[in-house]
Amino acid sequence: MAAPEPVFRRVAVIGLGLIGGSLASAMRKYRLAGTVVGFDRKAEDAALGVELGVIDEAAGSLEQAVQGSDLIVLAVPVRATRAVLEQIQPFLAEDAVLTDVGSTKSSFIADVEAVFGTLPANVIPGHPIAGSEKSGIRAANPELFAHHKVILTPADSAIPSGVSRLTALWEGTGATVLTMSVAYHDEVLAATSHLPHLIAFSLVDTLAGEDENMDIFRYAAGGFRDFTRIAASDPVMWHDIFLSNRDAVLRVIDHFTQDLDQLRSAIAAGDGATLLRVFSRAKAAREHFSKMLSGQAYVTNNSDKQVTFLMQPGGSVRGDIRVPGDKSMSHRSIMLGALAEGITEVKGFLEGEDSLATLQAFRDMGVTIEGPEDGFVRIHGVGMNGLQAPRGPLYLGNSGTAMRLFAGLLAAQPFDSELSGDTSLSKRPMGRVADPLRAMGAVIDTAEGGRPPLKIRGGQHLTGIHYDMPVASAQVKSCLLLAGLYAEGVTSVTEPAPTRDHTERMLQGFGYHVHHDGATASVTGGGKLTGGAIDVPADISSAAFFLVAASIAPDSDLTLRHVGMNPTRVGVINILRQMGADIEVLEERVIGGEPVADLRVRSASLKGIDIPEDQVPLAIDEFPVLFIAAACAEGRTVLRGAEELRVKESDRIQVMADGLAALGVETTVTPDGIIIDGGQTIGGGTIESHEDHRISMSFAVASLRANGPIRINDCANVATSFPGFVELAKQTGIQISTEGVQ
Ligand code: S3P
């Protein structure tokens, strides 16, 4: 087979320092260029380049390097760029691509425009985010760019084939290529690279000038060494960078000095609370660095990750496990803890991406939150009126609960706020909360059709209303009760059917009176919350996957510990028992105002039933896995009155029906439910989970009764509600493995 064509025929690398030399040697090693010609102001470096095998040929002049090359890479110090451009311009072939590797992009564009009079379409600025404190051609390393990012900042007028070839070249070195605007690049780099270098240079210089300098350096601990490693970087290069990226760097220095001043004042004033707030926010930020880099605060944008579940058929489910903490209660523990006076300590907090999004949003509003560490979180409440305006939009990932409950809370704050989410959340209806909040006096803008993002205007005076909820939704109820804490007078909500009452229970636990009258809950605004201890039980919605798994798999016997048994959540147990499941409820107890029990579940032969409509809101999140139970049961299961399932993280009626069909199980979809005739053979196949965590986990459970392997696509979102699902499923006997990044 012929070797693949190189991406460029002849590449001229001008400047054979660390970056130029490394790119040249990577192009040679990975055969990305037919010939690599090098030029350096110091002729001996070019000769050394040939000797070291970094380049194919050393050019004696710039003219010789550039002539006949179809790619020219400028790898010279930023402030030498203009002079080099002037010299090479007359010799550039018309269709040659010209790029650079400099750390500031607006200065490169300015130099090109000064020399060419315009920005030619074949000039494509570039910047590899890789380097080392070492410099010079001897440090050239063909692997320098592997697993690093390269940023290209092509203008709109840039020639597309040039952009794609340059992208292919950089990808060939093992780098990931991103494109962005020049201005954005320079802002981001000023913050993430230029400022840290400045601080390192400055700190080492300051300390070197102290009287005790010898001792400081002699006893320098690892932290000092790590922190100041980059102060050994090339001074000329960095002097160029700061002078060329002046404006962006000045902005970030101002920001930093202001924050440093604030810490100084806090230390001077003995203000430990400020120190703790800043340090714990920074610790969390550092720990979630990679997630933050995706620009989404601490919440991973799961649609960027590809995780596939691969299921082998059959197996039994046995053991003794505890599933992670309840998602609904975890959200609420942070919300009420933040608004309370004093400290709230939470045990059993769900470290899933949904509840972490809530936690992060409160940090962004100035609340000090320590943890989470093994489910333990300590919240330093700021009181009902202590939240501060966030610096930017609050990103809530995949979490509908967070967005709806936040809408109520934020409608009453003195500052403006914006709530955004991922692709799935951006499709979900928010009019159901925005409309009644507007009736209370809130000012909220939504995108078309009442979808996110929500833009909430602060400083509004809210007045209590009575609201008859058209849908049975705990999220809507909770949203209005939270807004009601701030409203004048009484806010009351009547629900058409009982929904989960964690907000009401937790409010009571924090000392805020909630009045109950049949299906109506009400609060009077103007009270206060008092922090305390919260013990979050295991999430019955996560336990549900294992309740069904152990019921349908032969020879199963599984105990689930410390499961939340709130009567508004036990629909799944009622329904499964009615289908004939063998579920024993053991050690019933009440912990922190919530009933909890251990559940022992053993294999049983299930039968189809008409699911009582009053159970629908009590099992609203468990239907995907209940459909799997129905498919394994004998006879027909009919679900009605469940149109709400169509507006969850996916349209759970249709997506489940499609998934079952992919495994050979026919069902009848109705507008508000589904009819499933159990006992059909469940085959192997490929499932599209539509990035819905509960769909992924339900089909993982289905594998126990399938007769072939099942592949489930787009499972990264399982981390929103059930981190560690794969390990726990494996531990109990479900034959699951994964493909892709987790
Ligand atoms: C939740 C309420 C339910 C549920 C969701 C969590 C809550 O939504 O589906 O997973 O924590 O209040 P609705 O109340 O909108 O049905």
C-alpha cells in the first residue's frame, strides 16, 4: 500500500526554537510534510537542526526557505514577526498558507495587515497550547503537541481548504484543534497563561530580593517549586507576549489585584469567613478544572462525552448495596442550607452532576460550601437576603429541578440572573413556572415557547397568590413555595394529585412553617430558616433499577440499604408489588423527618396490570424501568394519565417504545401512556438513549432477560443522577461494560 500523501508538500519553519523545532520534528516523524525546510537567524541552529534530524534542509536565507513552500510557519518571537513578514512577503507563492504559533493573535493580525495592507485569505493564525520552560532547538520534541490543544483563529474570509489542511497537520501531531475568534483567544490566554507567568516571575523576583533569600530558596517546598516552575521560561519571549497582548493582560491584572486586595483586607481584619469562602470556591474550581475548561463551570457538558454501555445477556442480581443519595433532597438541602442562618451539615449528598450544578450555582452566588467529600457537605448559610449577584449566567446542566426551583428563588432576589442548561434542558417547558411567578409580580423572559434560558429581572416586589396547578408537579409546587418565602402575604398551591413533598418537609425541618389543608400547601413570606443537620437517604429512583433487576432476573436476592420511603415516592414499590414482586420492607425508621427502610427483593414472576392513575405522580421517574418490568411480565400492562413523561429529559414514552422495538418488543404508544404485552422475546440490539440517564439504566436492566448483547448509546448522562452505576451494577451481577470516556 502506498504511504499516505503528506498534508503539505514543502513546509518552511522560520525560527527553530522549542515550538518551531518541535513542530518540524513532528512533521518529519509523522510524515505530515514532504520536505521540512528550516531557517533560523542563528545559522548554527539551522545546521544543528539537520544534524539532530529536526529538519530535512537548512535554508541559507528567508527567501530560500519561503520560495516553493506551500506552508510557511512563523515560529519567531512575537515582536520579530513584522520584520520577518516584510522580508518574506515578496517570495510567498500565491496559494501558500501562512500561519504562526504566537501566544497573542491580535498583534499577529496587526503585523500582517501592516505589511500586506489587508488580511489575505491564506493567512491562518495559530497557537499551540503546549510548551515547556526549556527553550532552543535542542529541546525540540516531536511529542510536544500530543494531547494538547491548538487554537486556530481564522477570519471569516479565510480559505476553507487552508483551514482544513492546517487542522489536519496539527491533528497529525496528536493535538486537538479548536477554532475561535482572535479577541476571545487573547482574553482567554491573558487569564490562563499570561497572568500566571507574570505572577510566577514577580513572586520569584520579590522573594529573591528578600534578605532571607538564600533560606527561602534552600527550604523551598514542593508547592513553591511547582508554583514557580514557569518563572524559568524565556524572558525575551514573555516580554514580547506582555507587550503585544497589553489590553487583555491589563484587564486581568486589574481583576486579580482587586481580588488579592480583598484577601489582604480579610487577613488584616481577621475575617476568616471570606478566606474560607474564597479558598473553598477555589479548591472546588481546581478539582473540577477539566470540567471548567469546557466553559461550563463545574458541570460537564455530557453531550461532549461519548459513553456506550455494552451489555451481555442474562445473569442474576445478588448482594447488599446502598445506592447514592436522593437527588430531589440533595438539591433542596443546598438551597435551604444556603438561605438559612448558621451552618447546615449534609450527609449522603448525591455527588451527581445535577445536584453539583445546584451546589456550584450557590457558590457562584457567594455562598461558602465545603465538600462534597464522600457525601458530606457543610454549607455556611447566608440568610434569606445574603445571596450575591453571580458574575455570569448560572449553568444548570441537565437539571430541570434546579432550573425550576431556582426560578422561584431568583425571582425574588435584588439582582438580575440568567439560568441556562444543556441541549436537553433547553428543550424543556419553563412556562409552567414562569407564568405563575409572573402572576406574583416576577419579571422573567424565556426563549421561544417558554424554553430556557430564563432571564430573571431582580428587584421585583412579589405578592403571594393562590395557584391551582394544572399539572401534578413537585417542581412547580416547590418553585412557588420558594418564591412565597419572599412574597408579601400568603402563597398557596393546590395540587391535582399528591406529588413529592420534600420541600415542605425540609422547610419545616429548617423551622419554616408550612400550612397544609388537604391538597393545598401554603407559606407566609418574610420568615427565616435555621440551619441544621440533614441525612439524605438513598434515592428510591436509583434503587428502582435494582428493584426491577432483582425481580426479573432468575435466582436473585438483593438488599438495598437506607432507601428513602417518603409516601409520595413509593409508587414504584406499590406498582411492582401489584405486579407480583417480592419486596420486603425492613427496619422502617424516620430520619430527619423522612421515612427510610432497607429493601430486600427477590426474583418473582411478574404479571401485567392496569397501573392505577393515582400512582403515576408517585412513580413519575420510575416508568422507564417499570416498562422493562412490564415487558418481562406475563400479560398486558396498561399505563394511562402519564403525558408528563413526554417532557422529561426525553420523551420517555416514545424513546422507551423505540428502544423496546429495537429489541423486538412491540408496544402500543398512546398520547398519555403505553400498552405493553409482556412475555415477548427480548432480543439483542442497539438502543438510542437520547442522552436520558434513566433510559440508559433501564435498558441496562433489560439485558438480564435478553437473549443477545445490547448496546446502549449516549450514556454519559447517567452521571447526572447515579454516579458509580456501572460499578454497582457489575457488583450485583449485571454484565455491563463501557466504551468511551467516562
Ligand atoms: C422532582 C420532581 C419531579 C421529578 C424530578 C424531580 C423534584 O418532576 O420528575 O426528577 O425534585 O421536585 P415534576 O415535579 O415536574 O414531575
